[in-house]
Amino acid sequence: MDAQSRGRAENIDPADQWVLNPETGEYELRLSPSAPQSSIPGPRRPRPSGAGAARGRTAAPGRAPERPGRETPGREVPPRRRRGAPEEPPPGRRGRRPAKKKSKAKKALLWTGGTMAFVVLATGAAGYLYLEHLNDNIESLPDDGASTGGFRKDEAINILLIGTDKRTGAGNGSYGDKNSAGHADTTILLHVAKDRTNATALSIPRDLIVDIPDCPTTQEDGTKEVIPGSPGVRFNESLGQSGRTPSCTMRTVTELTGIKPDNFMVADFNAVKTLTSAVGGVEVCLAKDIDDEKSHLKLPAGTHTIEGEQALAFVRTRYSVGSGGDLSRIGLQQQFLSSLMRKLKSNDTLTSPSKMIKLAEAGTKALTVDSQLDSINKLKDLGLELGKLDTRNLTFTTVPVKDNPAEKVKATVVVDESKAPEVFSLIKNDVSFTEVKQQKKKEKDAVAARLKGEKAPASEVRVRIMNGGAPGGSAQEMLNWLQLQQGVTKSENAGNAPEDLKKTTLEYAPDQAAQARRLADLLGLSGSAMKPGESVTNSQGLPAMTLTLGEDFEGAGTPLTPPDKAPDDIEKSTADKVECAK
């Protein structure tokens, strides 16, 4: 297909060839003034084998095995893969009349990718036809079994967003270490609540001392190599160092926080430059003049609109703000992302087809996703889920840390054990860092009522215990504790549950409510963990409740009531607030 048929003819902006069809309410690609309109772009020209290399990418020889095989030596970076056309085109609108006119925001493009992938939050409810046109831009790397297997629509979502310091791309060779393998320079764990009312963006300092675990890693030939772990090193070495890929960064985050990411997204320097230019610049505020020799940012105090090279310099600045370290730069980056979110959510962006298309073109060229997201439909589904979020309840915070006591010259930090576990627990238990109405009053009252009322004696409680994601042996551990220490003698080990659960649950029939309340009292279960349902039959042929130990189970005798609010002494900010860098 020639350049014009792809919307790229000389002196023609691709964005200008997408027009609104007043009959259907959809944006459609018009290739020339006389050409008929079509809501689906034409077939794509097959990409030459060297196309990926032209942009510094590795061509994809094929899909790597999904299960690890025998490890073989080698430290080559696994192949990035490019997707072809989807199996089926999206449903058309021919012959159908829309029930009502869609809002302009819903006609905007769904997926723009890029700067830490936060752009998906702004365009989540948009259409996805144009994604077919952009499909060849999307690249992927294996998750190597480090993820949950991909996000689910009916669960909370955890996306690991990684900005690398790799100097690929025009004009980026002069930044810092031009030979960098691409370390985890900026890392954010984005948690979106199960009910989609709120989200938490947890920044992980690059200089945080962590233990990197052994990492099974797919090689270029499709084989696996286990890259040995490294105890007591900087977090940013979880990517790039020794041939580690984003799947190793995933494993390191799980080791650090106890939270297993669903997916990862990786962006390079060009994401910041191209996306900020696509939206016409991002507004930032400075409380003082900045003249940073390292990042080459020179701006007077006040409000400025920055884009391109200047935007990249802004997010890389650290010596001229705060204490001059990486933690100060994290604060600057959070301010920048908040401003970017506000710009993306503004009508100035959402109602502009030209800007949205430029965002999509720019974003997908700078984005690499994991193998579980390597399809148009998955990206569309993720965008729709993230688009449900009200960004006023998007909270930015950072892993609580303190200076490394092993160093005389303070260059690294360690986890603050007095604060960090609570932050990790809040995210793991889907607790909002902002005050949001997560349940309707009627539902909330019903949950609270489950704990109120008569409690049966422990000796009358009949329960079958199943392991649904807890460590091996947990069901037997719980059985011993209930029988020997709590007097729940009518309990039994029922083995493994049909599926793993993130949280422990107790299912009971209506006539077992008194038993359920007694067991909840003994275990420290919250009302939300109690699930009215049906009884089961135990080994004696008698009706019993079902206690399923989930991933949150930390041991018999440890209360299972999650925290219900974030502590006041945790530093945080929300995306709707304008803050000035100091």
C-alpha cells in the first residue's frame, strides 16, 4: 500500500484524514477528498523484516514458549514481537442507527500509550478502530511467568510502569550513560481499585536497595536462562543489568511489596518528548528558578508550558530541586504526570481528533508491553477498565524509605520497615488513599450486619478449610490452630480450592450465620470476607461452611481484617492538585 493510502502522503497530516461522520457518530478515515469514507482502515502493507531494526528494535522471529523449558546459557535480550492484524475486525455500524449521540470524549481514540502509560487513563472510554492502523507499532516481551497472567475485568488491576534510561532514538545519545542497557530508571506500580473508584501510583526509587531474585528469562532463540539473583543491590539493576528483562523487574517488585503485577509497560525517552508535543505541551509550576547543568533545564520560577526536549529535561532534573537526589526527582515526575493527566482529561485534548491521533501515533512507537497484553482486544479492554477511574482519586505516593545506614556518603536508601509494610498492605487489600464512597450505604450496612448477632459456641462450628492461594500447608496449619487452640473440633482439611483467591473468604448458608459469626470472631475476619451462600457436606455427611484461605493469609492466629484507611503520615498527592516544584 502506498503512502497516501496509509494516510501518510506528502504534505498530508494523518490526523487531518480522520473526520466525523454525522450519521454514525464515529471518526472515519478519508484517504482523499473524493474517496468514500470507511470506518475501518484498509489492509496494512506487510512490514519489511528490517523495519523494527530501523528504530533500534529487535525483529521478532516468533512467539516464545509460554512455559519455561530447560535453561540454556546465553545472555541475549529476548525478541520483541509485533502483532499482525486482529483475527476479526471490530463490529461495524452499517445498517444500525445509534440510540443516542455519543459524547465527544467517547469518540476519541482509546489507546495512546507512552509516558508511563498513564495516557490510557484519559482515553479509556474511547473508540478503538484506529488501533488497527497502529497495531504494527506495538511491541512485546515475554512475561516469563512473573505476572498473574494478565489483568481481569472483575478484579483490582496492578500494572507495572517502567521508564528506562536507554538512549535509543534521535537526540537521546547525550543524556547520561549513552551505553546504558536500559535500567529501571523510573518505576511506578499502578494499582486500580476493584470498583474502579480510585487508584494508587506507587513510585519505587531507583536507588532503593533490594534483593533481586533469580529470574527465568526468555532468550532470543526461545530458550530460557535463569539469571542469578543479586542480594543488596539498587532496584534499577532489576532491568538491563546482566541481561535482565522487565519480567525480572516484575519479580523484584513482588519480592519487595508482596504484590504480583498483572502486566508491565515500558516506555523510553521518546515517549516523554513525543507525547507532550502531541498534546501541545504540559503546564508545570516552579517555586524557584531552575538551572540544572546535568539535565540542561533552565527555567525561571513560575508557570510554564513545556514539551519535547524541555519536557524530558524536566522529568530528568534532580540536582536543582529539593535535596538534589532521586527522591526529589520522583516528586517532580509525579507533579509532571499529574499535570499530564489533567491535560489529557481536558476538553482541549479529548475533543480534538488531531491531537488524539498524534498521541496514538507517538505513544505506540515508544511503548513495549508484556506478552499478556500483545493484542488489540486486550489493550482495548484494559483501556476501558482504566477509563472508569475518576482521576481526582488517583493518588501518587512513594515507597517509604530512609538513608542506607551502611553508607557514610548517602547514595542509596533502604525500606523504612516502620511505614512501608502498611503502605504495601493498603494496596494489596485494595484500600483507597483518598476518601471515596466505595460502597452504597445499603451495601455497607449489609456487610456490617454480618458481624452482628448471636454467635454459636466454637464446639458447634462445622467448617471445611481449603487452600486458595495461601502458602503450602496453610490449611493444615489453620486446622491445627482451630482444633487445638480454639476448640473448633468439627473442622477438617479439604485440600486445595478450585481456584486461587486474593483474599480469604468464609461462605455459609443462612442457617449457619451464628457459626459464621463465631468463626469470623476467632479469625479476625471482616464482614466483607463473609459470603452468604450455600453450605457443603463434610466427611461425616453433615452440612458445613467453607473457609478458603487466600493470598492474604499470613498464618493461623494472625487477624485477617485489612486496614480501612491510609495513615496520615504517608506523603501523597492527587492528580487533580496543582503543585509547584521547590
